[in-house]
Amino acid sequence: MPGHPFIKIAPSILAADFANFGAECRAIEDQGADWVHVDVMDGHFVPNLTFGPAMCAALRPHIKGVMDVHLMIAPVDPYLEAFAAAGADILTAHIEAGPHIHRTLQAIRSLGKKAGVALNPGTSVEAVADLLDMIDLVCVMTVNPGFGGQGFIDSQVPKIARLRALIGDRPVHLQVDGGVTVTTAPMVARAGADVLVAGSAVFKGGSAVNPAPYGANIRAIRAAAEAALG
Ligand code: DX5
Ligand code: ZN
């Protein structure tokens, strides 16, 4: 079966052992993760708290590849410089986090980072139509952000397809985040996603000292996505 090397798997460390993040990052990369997805939550924009720029800076030496930082915070602008200095490669802000997403994306690019925009399940794709020439990534949330392990919201699949059409041949990644498993990966890949974030589906059954299940889970999700592409 032909491979589809453009499908990237980005494990979310929200599902990792919080007492062992450095080893967890090394383990998922060793087991085939393409990017490391870091979920930053503020207890205000989303109803949960995770970590800030100091944690990202501490993780940086443990991540060889791409540190993909998903900012679920409002306001976001005052913190961009700190997350950039912490070594993030991609900074993704939510379109719903404030009135000035255009300014936020400009600021991310001016800090020398790749810029992403995330859409909650209730936000229409048209909201990003005028941003596509200034971003590197669009993230479609297939759960309401705030927690790992939630059920995939099927109504978002047509939205992914509409976004893929809007993106056209621009060099913009189409990321899907929330409820991605071996069961849902085929749908999102077929709709045009090329970066799959997965938390619980990657970390289940393994640990930093027993990382083989991480590799099996990553391979299974990737294979399911690629098989759907034929
Ligand atoms: C949700 C986060 C996701 C989450 C995904 O707010 O943005 O990245 O950790 O977790 P799973 O894959 O368990 O739905
Ligand atoms: Zn996320």
C-alpha cells in the first residue's frame, strides 16, 4: 500500500504523566511522533488549567522536533513573546479568544514563529477565509476545548472538507484536534486533514518506561488515516 508521508501525528501531552513530562516527550518522539502538541489552558477561555511558558521552556530540551503549542487562553497577545522565547515552533491561537485575531497572527509571525488559528466546534470556516494567506496552520477542534478524552463531534467532518477546499494549494497545514482515534482518523484524513492531534488514543496502555504501546498506537492511527486515503 502506498504511504502518505504527509500525514503527521501530534500526540497531546495532556494525556501524558504530568510528573514525568520530559521522559514522556522523549518517549513519544522515539516511538514515531511527528510533532509534540502542548495544550495551554487558562481556566478562563476554557474550563481547565494546564501550564504556561515556563513549562514549555522546561520541555524544549526534551523535544528534538516540532513543539506545537495550542494556546487556549484569553487574552493571548500579552503572552506570545514568552511562549516564543520558550522555544515553541508553532503558536496556535483561537479565533474566539478576542476581537483581533489578525493582529495576534501578525505578532506570532513577527516573533519568527509559525502561526496557527484554531476554531471551536461552533465557529464557521468562513471566519478564517481572510486569514489564510498569513498562517501556517488551521486547527479544527473536534471537541469543545478544555479536556482530553472527550467524544469526537461528527458534525465537524464536513467543516474540515470545506476548509481543505478554501485552503487550496496554500502551504497551510490542516490540523484536527479532539477525539482522534483509529476509528475517527479515517474520516478526518478523507476530509483533508494532514496533522492529527491525539492524546488519550496515543498514551493509552503505555508509559515512559514502557513506551512500546505509544509506538503501536501512533502507527495504528497513522495506518488508519493512510488506508482511508487509498
Ligand atoms: C482539548 C485539547 C486536545 C486534547 C486532545 O482541549 O486541545 O489537544 O488533549 O485529547 P484527546 O485526543 O484525548 O481528545
Ligand atoms: Zn490541543
